[in-house]
Amino acid sequence: MTYGRYIGHTYSWIVMNRPHYVTWARTQPDPDKLLVGLMAFADESNDQGIPTETGLADVNNDTISLGQFKGRSFAWITLHAPAYINFAAQFVPNCSTDFFRLVQYAQYDGTAAFDTKWRQLRRRHIAWMHLREGVEQGLRNIAIV
């Protein structure tokens, strides 16, 4: 990647270490050439057993990029601002990906039942992101006319 959060990383590193980024890339309405390449690489890798969807085990102590705790780690927020997690949780799955991942990180308990619940929520979140992007694109088109 030559830009963004994972600048300097290879597609293989991103697919294996940050599958949530591939999931995010799939929600973009008009991905550029690099994102299209990343998604194609992920699709090809899927046949080789490399994950292309964020699983609970892939959720790590990342930093949030929005809101009052911008730049703080998920672990810090979990420890120092549990009310913020409760606030974010009320919007899951129809929320920003940062909120979604924060709540998922905070609630992770390692059980199979929990993984099943969050797998369903991840699918609903991705569908909501697609819908939101479509609405935003439609509004941009109206503004141009």
C-alpha cells in the first residue's frame, strides 16, 4: 500500500494481520486501484485458507480515530471510559467501523457463542455500510444536479 493506515505493508500482510481492513475495503462504493487489488488478492488468498473476514481472534488493541477519545487505544478506553463503550454499543451494528470494533474488542470473551453472535453482527454492519455509502453517493449525485 502506498497510502493510508497501512502504508508500506504488502497485501499479504494486510490480509493476514488486518482482515478488518479488507472488510472495510469491500464497503467502499468506488474503490481505487489499490483497494481493488487488495480485494482481488484477498479473494485469491481465500482458497489458500487465509482469512478475508475479520474474526473475533483478529480484533486487536487498535486506536480509535474519531470522537472524544481519538488516538486512544481500545484497552485504554475499556479501562478508563466504560460509559463510552456503552454509548457506542447502542449503535451496533449501524455505526462507524471504529465504534463497531471498539465494542467488539471490549465485549470479547472468547466463547464460540460469542463468535457466532459477532459474525452475524459483522455481516449486518457490512450491509449497513454498503447501504449508507449508497445513500451518500445518491445525495452527492443530487447535489451535483
